[in-house]
Amino acid sequence: MFGTRTGCAHVLLCPFPTSGHIIPMLDMASLLLSRGLKLTVLVTPTLLHLLDPVISRHASSGSVQPLVLPLPSVHRTSNLPWPLEDMYALCDLAGPITDWFRSHPSPPVAIISDFFLGWTHRLATDLGVPRLVLESSGAFGELIFTSMLRDLPKADDPHDDESFVHFPKLPNSPKCPWWQLPHLYRLLNVEDPDWEFFRNSWLCNSQSWGAIVNSFDELEGPSLNQMKKEMGHDRVWAVGPLLPSDGDRTAPSKRGGTSSVPVHELISWLDCKPDGSVVYVCFGSTWTLTDEQVGSLAGALDSSGVDFVWVVKKDDVVSIPDGFDERTKGRGFMINGWAPQVQILSHRAVGAFVTHCGWNSFLEGIAASVLMLSWPLGADQFTNTMMLVDQLGAGVKFCNLGNRAVPDSAELARLLAESVNEKGWAEERARVRKLRKSAVEAVKGGSSAKNLNALVKKLNELVA
Ligand code: UDP
């Protein structure tokens, strides 16, 4: 239990309990701890192990504690689209958190919570402390989501999925085909109570006292300014890219989960490959291709002749054609389950990354300066791809069909072969190298480091 120390804030962190959300929250926790803050991290029993590396690194100071509360069950008969079920369930933690808070000798002075936990804004208000939202997506993604849910934009032609939805209030007035908008917006009926719940929950984010964004000023300056404008204050801090701290790098396979393969085997395999010659293929923590798409991608990896590391999920395996392993022996390394992604991306042998363009993967690709080949599937991944390819010119569209159709295997093979040929996409490679330089400078004493210091100062000012 923490003692009171003037000028050293105790903050409650509430991540959303899935990998893509808990990973950046814990990376941020490491940064806050390194600047002297005391943290309590809300965690469900099944995810407690993810906190172990952070807790063990700070064991001597005891400055981080878990608040372990079971995920309440939801009694619903209908199938709710992700992440609504967990969003509903987590609301029931407001009571136990309040009890914990009220009985704590030195309760938190602020709550930092994921953008899917809008209800914590009201909880914080009831407890008399400010709430800061951690944007698990970037500023551009946040603006698109908020515009959708606030302004309810329609497609130019409501009968045509390909027709565009416009965002005229955002920097550069982006537009996006209807079918590429996040599924929750397209699928939920506006009169549906689930829709109302999701909308209200999301809109609480812009009413929050502050926002912490996993991004950096040099990457998203205009969008971050727009966020400040929309929130009506300047308490928006871009502190990214959030990556494992140097301490975590000694055990990077533990970040977000335990690697499904012996890490030394994988690294030895990569060590034998020439610089920039390997394509790393991974679609994040939860997203999957259709069986036919897995078949097409397998065919492409086979016929392209490239060296590759492919992270497959359990169900993908059945769709991989017979004989694939033998045909790609020596040049293919399959990982069935969890991969140490940041460690793989930062290996000198990896030159290209086939990615679904989840926001963490997007930033990790930049930080490793690899050529990203984007195959977005849902959520914010299409708008992240728009940013990567159309706005920054720092990546390539690998497949722009989502889960709707099967791409031509020969075309994928051509793109794969070109991605590890230094002559292909020279401009994109140069731009991603430049972005990496800005990202490194931002966190090593530049804009993100300064924003982080400003954030910590503000949090410490909240201590009575
Ligand atoms: N990740 C990983 N190993 C895997 C799959 C994912 O380390 O096998 C990590 C990845 O590095 C990233 C996060 O999980 O930090 C996935 O977040 P992202 O936003 O890219 O995608 P999501 O899973 O949320 O769709």
C-alpha cells in the first residue's frame, strides 16, 4: 500500500483488457514509474501475468500495485459485436473500484483509462478526481471516430457501400468509402440501445479532463491540434510511440504474452539471413483472414521465394495448403500463436512487414523502419492505412479488400518479392526512415519526452 508523499502523484490506470490496449497502457506505466509516479493498475485475473514484468522491475520501490478485479459476466442473449460485451461488463467494476478508492489511505489523484472505458469519466467525476483518456489509436483515428459518433455522417449514396463518407471538419477533409468505416458504426442501428451505449461512452472521451495519445507531434501535429480544439483545452499530450522501455527489452518476449516459440531459435534463424531480406507477416492480436485468404497468402509466400516469418492463429493452420512447410523449408519460419513482434521487427534481417495496420503495429513498424505492406481488416485499420500510404507516402497497400474478397495470389507474390528488393519503393523506404528518426528524437528528449514531463508535472500538481 502506498504511503503519502507530497508532490508524487498516485494514479489509477484502467486498461481495456485486450492486448492491443493493455500493451500501450503498460508501456506508458513504465514511463510514468520512471518519473516517480505511484501507480495502481486495474487488471483482470487472467491478464495479471502481463503486469509481472512491470511489477518485478519496480519491486524494490513497490511503486506499482495491481488492483485485481474479475471481469463481471454479461447476461445478454443477443450476440454483441466486439468490443461491446466487454464494454458492458466492465461498467460493473465502478462499484468495486469506488469501494477500493474510498477505503484507500492515499487514493489516486487521477484516473487514466482506455478510450473504450468512457464510463470512467463519470466514475472519476463521482470520486472527485480528473480522468485522462489514453488514446489507444492515434489522433487521426480518434478524430474520425469522434466525428462519426458525434456528427453521424452518411455515405454519399446510402445504397452503395463503395460511396464515400466525408469528414470536412478534420485536417485535409479526409473521405473514406462507407464499407471501410469501423464495423460498430456500420452495423449498429441508431435506435438500438447498444448503439446509444457505445456512442455515449465514446463521447465521454472528449469531455475528459485530459488526453494522452500514443503518437508524436511530428507525426500528427495537425490532428493533435484539432483534438485540443475539439476538447476545448490544451491538456492533450502526445507521448509516443509507446514501446517497451529499455528494461523490457531484456525480456521483450513477455510483452503482451509469452512467445509461442523459443525466442533464441527464432533469433538464430534470423541471424543467418541477410540484412532486410525477411518479410514479417502478422495481423495483430485478434484479427484473422478468411480461409481462402490464408490460402492465397500461403500461395504468395510460397511462389515469391522470399524469406518470411509468418504468425498464424490456430484456425489459420487448416487453410494452409498441403506441402507448404516442405516447399518453404529453410526460408519460412512459422509461429502458431504469440510472436515477440517488437523484437522481430527490430532485427536487422527484417525488411518488410505485412500488417493489418493496427495502431500499435503501425508505430512499431515506423520505429523499426521497415517497409509496411498494409492489409487492413477493420476498426481503425483502414484510416491508419490511409494515413500511412496516402498521407505520409511511407507504406504500400498490399491488399485493400479487407475480408470481403480473396486477393490474387500472383499479385501478392509480386509485391512480396518487391518489398525485400532495395530498389522497390525507394521513396517509401526513405520516408519511413525519416519517420523513424523523428520518432526516436521525439522520445529521446524531443517532443514526446517534453510532453511526458509536462503531463507528469500536471499530475503531481494534483497532489494536495
Ligand atoms: N503483438 C505481438 N505478438 C503477436 C501479435 C501482436 O507482440 O503475435 C503485439 C503487437 O506488437 C502490438 C499489439 O500486439 O503491440 C497489437 O496491437 P495492434 O494495435 O497492432 O493490433 P490489434 O491486435 O489491437 O488489432
